[in-house]
Amino acid sequence: MATPTSIRFEALAESLKPSAIGEGPNLSFPPMPIPFVPPTVSAEYFSEGHLPLTCEVVILTAPAAVGKSTLARGLCSSVGIPLLDLARVRVATHSLRGILSAEMGPDGPLKLQKGEVCIVVDALDEGRLLSGDKNLEEFLVTAFQLLLETRPSGNSKSPRLIMFGRQAATDLAIAAIDVWAPALSYSALKVDYFEGGSAPNLLAAYSRQPFLWRFFERLVDPKSLIGGDHLSYLLGSYWSHEVLDQSGGSVNVSEMSDEIAQATVESSHVTKVFQVLPPVALRREVRNLVLNLPNGEVIIGNGPDNATRSIKLVGDVRIEAKNMRLDVDRVQVGEARWESNVFVSAQNIDGDVRASIDVQSNSAIMVGASLVGRYPWDSVATPEQVSPPDDPIRSFLLDCSRNLPGKLPVVVFPNFEPMDDARSDWARRHGELFPQLLHSLVNGKLARVDTFPSSKAPKVRVRPECLWSDLHSAYVDPERASQELRSIVMTL
């Protein structure tokens, strides 16, 4: 019987009976793969008078690299059933009977026949290489005939064998049933690709694994376009990279038009630029990020499973948008080991009334636009100070604090002129003030200059020793500022 029935992993696991047998040289109880995101499977065929998960044999097919072995191991670990891995165990005629007798006792085969235990057989295709086509075929034929020797009265209610392989190998298993054990009930299932609604679950699970970013950075180029909802998963993997530390990387996402933003991800060894389609979602943790979407939307929310209803903002973080939505219950600013400075601003915000804002003792948050004087920000955040329109220096220093949170390093030309990209538009609007300020900071020993290896135009990285916002504060209220900062702003 053919059907497009879709089956969830939980249903497959619940149809199986756990086994209490001991682990042996051929049967094993593998640990749960971490991370493990179970795919769905689709029933393509099942025997007349049965449902897909009540057949005696369930055969699962998938192409290479879809996750068959991961699913097999996750199934064994979830249920507590043994795995027979044909990629490492040689098999031939009556091998299954021998393995069951040796590792489950003399009544092992009978337990399997009665449905008291279930065996997962993985890597049918690798088994063809290890054991040879003829031996694998004999293994399959005698395994299926073993199930027919003693059968409980009535239809089977749970599977005895779960088999995994690629199409050619599973076709061999199905042919063996059809020819040598036609009375045996079986279902043919296909492991579904991660796509549509299931893809975010896979991305979320791997977002804290550095290899996701390593894979992405080899493929991405400035013309690459990714959805803003997926950006947080890539950045989560980037931030989990072991080479990153408190000064090891920064991310800038700036609006290029009403429809497209540009992301620049910079670390000590590489800079990657790609395009992002708003709205942009941020999840779980954000580090050293400047996000500027004056006409776009930012969603601060959960993963697809809604398991984490909080977000942590650490390092130098600046988030500005026209519209902002909070889908979390808690916003944490900073952490014990990392002094953090955060700025959040939005013209319109929703969902923040139910959230708590937790600012660590070594960190600070400033808010702008509609967040000023608004609960729950008002009790923990400093409101942004807006400069008068007739004071160009104050306006410039305010722009510095807006676009350069904390002690964020800046990459410029050797003469301190801003780079020719969209991220530096705000600095170029102020003429010579930005290079003049950098000169003053370096000459006043409040910033150091590092060479920046580049295959194109030479660049330098200027690392300030003070907060960019401190320069604005020194200009607005010089009496409370240090002599060094007063001297810097007086040069402008």
C-alpha cells in the first residue's frame, strides 16, 4: 500500500520495545548523538493490513550524508535498543541468529521472533563492501526467514528489525523479502530532508558548533544573500569558534536599502561580507555586534523550540532599528568575566513590557528613541543624549557613541580616513572630524594602532583605550571628565 504518510521521530520511537540485553562485540548501545535533531520520515509503502509502524520489518532509505546513522543511533539511545552496525561487523548466512544467541542467550532468536526485542541494523550499503554482496544477501534472507519461524498469533504490533541504508541496499533488502519471505510484513520509509519548517531546528542545534560557521565562510561571498531569520544561527556558530575571545571579532549589519542589509563579520584571521534579507532575528547570545536598520525590523526572540526565553548581550553591542519586537522574558546585559556596553534604540517596540532587563554590575546599557523613559528600561538604562543641531562637534561625538559601542576598534586607512564602505558613511558625513579625532587619540596615547594584513589597500586598526561614549560625555560635561579626555575633545 502506497501513502504519503509523514511520521515523526517520537512516533517511531514509541512503536519500539526497549531491550535489557547486555552489550557485546556485535551489538552495541550507542550514546545519543550531540547535537541530535531527528528528521521526519515518510511512509512510501507498507504491507496490506498493517500500518507503517506495525510491520515486522521497517526499512528506512536516504541518500548519503542525510543523517541515516545519526538517526539510527538516536533511535537506539532514545528507546534503549541494540544496534548492529554492518560497517564494522561482518555478516553472512545465519549471522543474525548466531549474534542473538551469543549476546542475548539461547532464547535470543525467540525473543526477536515474538517481538519482545527489536534490533536496529545500520549501514546496509557499507555492509555490502565489508561483507560482500553475496554474504549480505544471505544475511538478509536468513534474517527474514528467522522472523517467520515462530510468529505470535494475529498481526504483529511492533517492528522486530529496523534497517537503514541507501536506495540500492534497501532495494536489495526489499527484494529478499519479496522473494524469500513474502509472508513477512514490511514498510518502506524515506528519511526526509531538513527543509521548510524542520530546517531551523537543525540550524539551532548546530548554532553553538563552530563548524557551521567554518563551512559557511568557505562558501560565502559579497553577493551571497541569507534570510535574516537564519543570521542568528550563523553568528552563534561564529561566536562559538574557539579562537574568538573578548577582542577577537566583531559583526556589523548595516542597512543598504529598504530591502537589503550588508553583514561584515570580522575576526583576527578573516573578514567576510554578505547580504542579509531583513527582518533580522537575534537569539540566545549576541557579542560585539553593531546592527543598524533605520528602516527595518529586529526580532529578539527564541529558537524554533521556544526552549530559551532569554538573550545575553555581551561585549560592545549596538542595536538600532525602526521596529523591534521582544519575544523573550529576560535580557541579560554583560556577564561576570566580560565588561559590556550596550545601546538599544527603536522607533517602535513591542513585547518588552513583560521582559526583565538584568544588567551585570560591570556593564552598562543606554537606550534611545521610544525606549527612553519606558518600562522596563527606565530603571536600569541611561537615556541617550541628543545633541543640538547647531553643534557639529557634539553631533559628531554622539554619532561616534552611537556607531562605535564600548571600545570597539575601527579599521581605517593609514592616514585615519574612514574606509570606502557603507559602514563608514556616518563618519564621512562629518568631514575631517573622524580622522582628526583618531590622530588625537593616538597622539594622546589613548589609542594604539595595529597593522591590518590586507591583500588590497593597506589598512590599520585603531584600538581606543577609552569608551567612545566617554568622549561625548567629556564634551558635554568637561568638569567630570579626566584631563586626558578633555584634551582630546578640545583638539576638535
